[in-house]
Amino acid sequence: MHPILHRPHMHFIMHRNNMATYSYLQVRPSLLQPLYRHLEESRILTLT
């Protein structure tokens, strides 16, 4: 395996960042609702 791709401490940092992002998304859904709606509308407009 490529040495850069397989670094346990890097994986740990990425995992911690993902968990922090996930908990942030869980805590602040009201901020994300308009963003998701906007993304959905943009994607629908792009598909048509």
C-alpha cells in the first residue's frame, strides 16, 4: 500500500474531523436545511 495513503495518525485525524463534522451537523440542522434545499433546487435545475 502507498505509504502516504496508509498513515494511522492521518487516518485518526481524518476520523476525528469527520466525527466533529457529524456532531456539528447533528447539533445545527437548522443551518443546513436552507443549504440542502438550495442544493436540491440547483440540482433539479441542472438536470432539467
